[in-house]
Amino acid sequence: MIDSIHITAGFILGFLGSLHCLGMCGPIALALPINQTTKTTFIASRILYNLGRVVSYSLMGLVFGLLGDRLQLIGLQQFLSVGAGLLILIYAIFPQKSESLVLSIPIMKLGLTKINNLIGPLFKQKSIFALLKIGILNGFLPCGFVYVGIAGAIATGSPMNGMLFMFLFGMGTIPLMLTVSIFTSVISMKVRLRLRKVVPVFVVLMAIVFIFRGLNLGIPYLSPKITPSQSGVEVECAH
């Protein structure tokens, strides 16, 4: 069953993440090779780059949505949303510490090194599909907002919903990131910094929504009552 609140949150979170990513992934978008001879192929290459990121996010959503499904089967659906909300809240309050903690994990360090080694040579290729590959690899680079998105994907409790959540997360990042990659000077650094200041406020509000979703308070839309069948626990009646 599709939880429209969670799914909608994916797009909103992606858009907010793009404000944050202007300072993180933005430099990569600005450094993309300009080998195309026409304006059409130039724009197409930038679109492919951004769609590459969406592919990566969708795959992560599928995997972590499956994890959420397994947790739901053992009756932890109520705690998935609360846990996701708490993780998002912690990141909103301590973004730098949260990212540093994740990057301190050995497997994350190894993954980052390998991705950087793969991306480097692609910048020298003239094919526009090289930018698709750069986008796919870029999607797997360590990013606090992607971790927040993953928490949301787990909370959906379904592989397909998790994939849809992260697909919309990726689509939410496209408007701003595509604009920046095409019109490099359209958003000044001063404006970027101002935009990033408002991001934590919206992220905290989103975290609160996730927490309320899992508290099972019986409030329509905000915190609907979770029945035993919804939590993955089947109840059989003896005759």
C-alpha cells in the first residue's frame, strides 16, 4: 500500500537536499566536461547526468525499502517511521557530526576512494553518456541528505515504495541542480548560503511528520492508526 505522505516527502526532501547540495555536489555539476558542439547535446548531457543520479537513488530505495519490509514483517512498522524521523532530526541538528561519523566507517572510506577513481577518467571522455555514468557514480557519493532519504525509504516498509520514494527524492533535486549545471552563474554564492540556512527548518518539520506517523495516534493523515494487518502481523481467529 502506498503511503502518500511518505512518498510526497521524498520529493520535498530531494528539493531541500538540492539546496544543501549546491555546496557539495554543485562543484561536480559545474565541473562537468563541455565537449558537446551544440546547445542541444550540451543540455542533453546535463539531463543525462541528473538522471544518472536518479537511477542510483532509486536502486538504493529498492534495497533499503526491502530492508524496511523485512523489519515490518517482524512487527516493527510503527518504529520504522519514528526511527526515521529521529535520524532525520539528528542530522538536521548535527549535520557535520553526522556526516563525519558516517565517513569514519572504513567501508564508506573505501567506497568513496573507488568511486572517485572511477569518476576521474570519465571527465576526459567526449561521449554524452559518460555524463550519465558520472551521474550514477555521483549518486553513490557520501551525502547527508541521501542518508536522510535512505531513512525515509526504510520507513516506507516496501521495496517498491522505497524505490518510488528515492526516485521522487532524485527528481526533487533535478530542477535546481540542472539549472546550476546549465546556467552556472544563475545562483550566486550569497543566495546559495541564504537558501541553505532555511533548509534545517524544513527538515526538522519533516522529521516531526515522520515521528508522528509512527506514533499511532489515530489522527487522520498525520498519524493514522496502524492495524495488525498493516504492521505485517496476521491475526487468525480460532473457530
